[in-house]
Amino acid sequence: MTVLSVDARRHSEHFGEAAQVRESLDSAIRLTLLPWMASPNTAGMRSTTVDQEVAGIPIRVTIESDAGRIDLNETPTDLIAAYFEAAGWPAERAKTLAARIVDWRDPKDMAEALGAEAPIYANTGRRNPPRNGPFQSVGELRRVFGGEALDEGLVDGLTVYSRRAEPSRSECVPSVCAALNWRDRHLTAGADETTSREPPSSVTVSLQDQVSLIGEIIRVRACAQDNRHAPCRQLIGRLTGNTTHPLQVFEWQSSFN
């Protein structure tokens, strides 16, 4: 007969509780998306919050469009640099990382000004040179020279799924709104100020703004409300409008409040 120690039993119980919370969060995400998966004609909001309760756990679920984020594969160098400068980075550091991001994704072997290609990676002892192809995930940014310790708050404003060179102003997350505003003020100096507008720091969506979410790249995040140490779960995917395969999942992610 196997006898568990007190510590082993507690660890086992904690693991079981964590697994239950995770499954409840995933279920809350699926329940929130169910109306759109069941009926492609259902209108919804691109940005909305829904409260669910699964297995006695109160869960808050938020839905956001991915169109309001910086796409690592499409966004031009100047806007990527503006993203970091708007967050308070020195200009040279921001422009250097932006150039290295572009060098990572482009097929050329010649580095951009301030950028880095394979020889620099080799000289600094890095095992993996630039991909010279599209980023497969935002997490891959950690492999870019200078992107290792990027703040999680900035990482949240990035994507590889929107395929937009310019993020949507009406749906931008705060860090991206700040970047667009910074770019407008600093990189278009001398332009008629009446042609630029202040991007919103947040967007209030009314019932009149309801649209179909079919075909949209969305982020659905679920967080338990009764335990601030419990993990959150996030799904990045696309509602297809196909009732047989209604949801195309790109990533499941775990994080904390």
C-alpha cells in the first residue's frame, strides 16, 4: 500500500484544484462563444464582458478583437519603434529593437540600420539566428536579440494574427493607442494637425455597434473572480461561421491576474 506524505497529499490536492479551475475557465470561454458558434448570424460586440459561473466559480470573460494590436509580421519599422517609445523607452533602444524585429521576419541576410542578422547572433553566442521568415508566435519575440526581457504589458499589445500593417484605431488596446498617438505627434511633424486625431484610450461599444464576429480574429480571456491568485485562460482564435467546425483555435494561453 502506498502512503502519501502530508506534503505530497497537499501537492496532489492543489494540482487537482488547479486543474479544475483551468477546466472551468476553458468551459466559461466556450459557453461565452456558444451563441456565435451555434448561429453564425448572431450579432455581437467586438469588445464585451460577460460574467459566467462554472462549477460554483464566478468567472469574468472578456472578448477583444485582435485588430487593435501591433502585428509583428506586418507593422512597419517606424510604428513598432513608436510602440516602444510611447511606453517610455529611449529612442535608440526602441528603434534598435524595431529594426531587429524586422530583420527577424524579412528574408534578407543584410541587416537593417541598427538591426541584427545571423553574424551578430553568432558573435553574441546565440544558438538560433533570425528566422528570416514570419513570426510564428508572439513568444518567438523572446528569441530576438534585445527582446528577451520584454515587459508582459507590452507583449499583450502584440499579435501575429491580425495581418494588419496599421492597427484599428477604434479597437486599439491602450498601449497601441498610445503608439498611434505618439507616431502622429512625432513622425508627422509639420503636417496639418487637423488631419490627425487622438486615438481613444478605450472604446465603449453600444448596442448599435453590434456586428457579426464571424471571420474576426478574437481574444477571449477568462479569469476567476473569487481568487486573485488563480490563473486566467485566454483563447486566440477565429469564428468561422461553419456550424460543423465553428471555431478555429490558434492558441490557448495561461496567465495570472
